[in-house]
Amino acid sequence: MKVAPFITVEGPIGVGKTSLAKAISDHYQFTLLKEIVDENPFLGKFYENIEEWSFQTEMFFLCNRYKQLVDIHNHYLKNNEPVTADYHIFKNLIFAGRSLNKTEYDKYLKIYEILTADMPKPNMVIYLHASLETLLKRIKLRGREIEKNISPLYLEQLSLDYESAISEFEAQHPEVPVLRFNGDNLDFVKNKDDLNYIFDTLNQSFKKGSIQS
């Protein structure tokens, strides 16, 4: 039996997650779920002083993403209506693992496991990755005031964390297709052919699996 797509687009800061999720939503007429970023009152302080503001920042994101996923389940997924999102809830552990100390992380992990135990799980993941140079260029181009103090070292470490996390996810969830795209080689925002290439890859994945297009 075919099930409705619940597609999440993931990757490090600046790689183009929201742009691609919106393009997929528009192309296939899927409901779009966008993460709350700018509304986080701690984020600007976090980029200035990670050690001081990391726990508050990560807890805000976790609670808001939990509420978003509960709502998306109640209004769409349980009715078998397709959704594409610009994040996967597992990203919380990537960021928390990078910025929290061990005591904070242990507390955070307990809360995370409680909240996500019965949370809806995506049935397809799109993973975008790119070099540090490309990420920094795109962050600068979009010009978010809140991101102006991002450390290149932090961003580079985060990219490595994503690589490890996505490989671990694939090993633990072989039933969930993970489509990888290199942001250094593809510019799906400016190049229509690059975007169509991604759509073609998605279509092939729909045909092979149990997800309806």
C-alpha cells in the first residue's frame, strides 16, 4: 500500500534546505512545514556566546519543533496528506551534541527521547551538503542579521557532525531512502535544470518505493 510522502530536507546552515523544501512543496503541491528560526529569542546571543546560551537555544527549538510536528500529524499526516519539511527532528541532537556540555546534554537527551517517542517519522530524507566556502557564501548572500556572527570553525564542525549523523541514520533506518545532493555542484535556486534533476531523482525514488507521488 502506498503512503503519502513525509519528506524532510536536511543539511548544515546555509545549504538551501528551506529553498528546496519550498520548491518541492510548490512542484508537487505538498504542505510545507518550515522550522522556526528567527523567532528564537536566544539565537543571536547563541552565535555570540555558544557556551552561555546553548541550552536555552536548543530547548526553544526542541519544544517548538515538537509542537509543529504534533500539529502537522493531526492536520495532515494522519489523513495521509503529503508534507515536505525543511528539517528533521534528529537535527536537534546534532546541534545539542556540538554545543552542550555533558551534563546539559544528558538532561537534554532525556527530554528529547520523551518528546520524540511517538512523533511522526519522515519516510524520505533529502540531504544537502556543501563545502565550507559555499556555505559561508550563501549565508552572506541571504544576509540574515542573526547569522552574522557565525564562526566558520563552528560551521565546519557542524558540517562534519551532519556527515556522521546522516550516515548513522542510514544505518539505523535502511527502510528510509536518503537522497544526497552536493550543493557545490547544484544551484537549484538559480538553475532550473539543477532543480529538475532533483525532481527527476525524487520521481525515481517514488516509483521504486512505497511512497506515492
